[in-house]
Amino acid sequence: MDPGNVIIRFENVTFGYDQENPNLKEVNFSVREDTKITLMGQNGAGKSTIFKLITGELKPDKGNVHIKQGAKIGIATQVMPKECLDMAVCDFFARAFPARMYDLDRRIADVLEAVNLATPYDKQIKLFSGGQQARLLLAYALIQNPDILLLDEPTNNLDAAGIEHLTGFLMVYLKTVLVISHDAEFLNSFTEGVLNLDVHTKKVEKYDGNYLNVVEEIAARVERDRAKNAQLEKEIQDRKDKINFFANKGGKMRALAAKLRDEVVEAEENMVDVRREDRTIRPFTIPAQSFVEPIVTITAVKVIKDHEPFRAAISLQLRKQQRLLVSGPNGIGKSTLLRTLADGGDEGAAITKGVKVGYYRQDFSGLDFGQTVYKSLAALMEIPDNERVHATAAQFLLTGETLHTLVGSLSEGQKGLLCFARFVLQEPGLLILDEPTNHINFRHLPVIADALNEYKGAMIVVSHAPDFLNKINFTEYLDLSTLI
């Protein structure tokens, strides 16, 4: 394909789930064939909405989305659809085609090799780990041989080997790729430009260059605009002070005041519309339930090798202020350990009775999607306190209309922030965190890491984000791969 040809074009696109508060407002941009572009923006800005407009799942309220005639689109979503969890691998891939393909097994083998995943074709999707499901979602997009590949947070749940493999794959991939991710190092390795969605202006700005250079360019532009506005604000205030003085005088002084008013209006019109950088959540503290006894006792864990589970004996106890990092490759059983511990379904891993547990599930299945954000927060309090609910929500950028929004309507990043807001109100004795960096804007992660370091209860973490983990002082380590 000619790299100069446009394959995606947004023309004055306006869209909103709430007509009075659109997510996108008169958005214009184009993407050329065979380019690799990052779509960036604050949690909840509407990045996934842009993907849905490209696939046709959503239609713009105004304007047009143009896709090159005949171009096929494949999308790897953030989360495995619930209706697919009970499917076998072969049936999952079969749904990508309108009719059963005679060479489906060969196609499945090719895409599974591309994503570095070996598995029986009759295995149910729900039996795969989060990282393995992420690879299946990418393979599902690839099996359609798309001209446009849309990747929504593709590194979520992937271990280091999975991210390295995906990066190498995308570097040599010859078709158009649009990717949403908060993994700066991953993005910088292969993308050639950035579409920045501003949550405040509702518009998209396009930049050429690698990801980190573009981020620096945006920051420099914001600083220049702020400096210009600061000078104008100083001049405006000076004129206003003179207006107040001269307005009380007579004759020529009053005429001069009128002239200065005109100059103030002109100066205010010249104020630069500064693109506000992504706001960062404010520092927060997660209060801990007071608990003297051991909080967690683990005597055995289930480890999975070549899709077969076996039990390994260990001896581990956690008390308050102890932090355990559970590690190992995708599919070895990390999330299973956390889930069975939280649910009380494993004889070898138990939480002491009376401990309040704050559980961050990587798929957010612990949240009630039918509740409003306000009710989701208030439900954690023994005595609901309207003022505290609003104050806590504001710390996590969940303000205004968002509090009255259904949890299921939030972006994945906002759901993650909601989980941490709930912990603040819950005051748990134990935090179980399964991939807590998934979907979260990178600006928020240092604040979250600081809060976890200050947390006085016990904590168990599974994460494949080394920069985040390096900010947390762990006291205990459990590498499941050493038990095989």
C-alpha cells in the first residue's frame, strides 16, 4: 500500500453518551496507511470511544468517520467479553468469521504462534490467566488479517516476555496500527505519531514523532502558553486597577477608563486556550483495620505447568505492614492464588476471620456495574457520610456527574481509580492487588505507589509493571516458577 494514502479520517466528529456533555467535539484527524499511531489522553477522555467509532459500533452525533473502502478492521479489546469465557479456543476464533473456515485450525496455529501462546484448542477461555487472555484477544484480531489493527491496552496482564514479544511483533508489522496504552516504554519502541485527546477541549491534536518526544513537546507547549497567559493576566490586572482608579474621576479620566476597558476585553480575547495537562490524583492514605494476629496463612499453592495444575507446599504468614509480591510467568497460577484466597476456596491459603479485605480484581468483577459511583463508595461505609464520599471521590478525579454515573459506564481507568477510592473508605486489614496498574494513567502511578508504601495493613500484589513495583518496599516474595 502507498504510505501516503489516508485510511482513517474523522471529519468534524461530535459524539456523546450524554448529548449535553459530549466526549468528542468537532474532532478532525487522519491516519495514513501502514503507520503506527498512539492514541493518548486522560482516563475517561474517550479513547475507547474513538475505537468504537472506527469499528462502527458507535455512530457520530455529528460529522463523519471515513474508513478506506474495503479496509478490514481488527480490534483487541481490553477485557475478554463475558459471553466468550465458556467457549473453547476453537469456538472463540470461529466467531471471527461469518461461516466456518475449512482451514480454521491452521489459521489458529498461525496467530497463536504470532502471540507466543501454546494451548489445546478445546481449553475453555475462562481457564486462561489474564495475560494469556490478552494474547488470545490479540490473536483474535490478527486472525481476521486486518488492514487496521486497533489495540486497547494490549500490555495489560502481560509478563515481561509477553510485552517483549508483542513489541517485536509490532515493530515488523506492515499494516496500520492504532494503540491505546499507558506503557510509555512500550509505546516509544514502535509508534511514529500521537493523537492526543484532550478531556477538557474534547478535541484531538495530532503530533509526529515517537511517543516520549511528543510528550515532551506537549509539555513545552503548555508551559509556553502558560507563560504567555501569565504576562497577559498581569497586564489585564494592571489595567483593571487603573480603571478602578480613573472611573471615580471626572472628565478625561473617565474617558481613559473606558479606553482601558476596551483594552482589557481585547487582552482577554488574546488569552491562549491552554491545553490542560492530565490532572494527577491527589496524595491519599488508605487507613488500615487494626489487627494484631497473623492476617494470612499459606501452607500450599496450586501451580500450573503445561496447562496441568499441581500443589506445592510452602510456609508463609503475613502480619500487618508486611507486603508480599507474587511473581511468575503468565498462566502459572498467580491470579488463581489471589482469587481462591479472597474467596476462601483454597485449603492451603486462608485469611484470618474478621479481617476486612480490599480486593483489586484485574477484570473489576468485584464492582457492581449496576450501581452508581456514589452508591459504590457509600456502600463501604458503616455510617454513610455524604461529605466524605464527595471528598474521597474528588481525590480520584471522580467528580460532578461522574458520581451519578453507573459503574459499568466508566472507562476502565476510572474503574481502577474507583477501586482505590473504595479502599480509602473501606479501611481494610488486607489489600489483595491483582495487576493494579492496568488501565491507570501513568501520571497516577507514583501517587498510588506512595499510598501503598504508607499502608499499615498486610498486602499481596501481582503486577508485571517493574517501574511501579520498584517504588514499593516489599518484605516478602513468592516466585511460583521456583516451585515447579
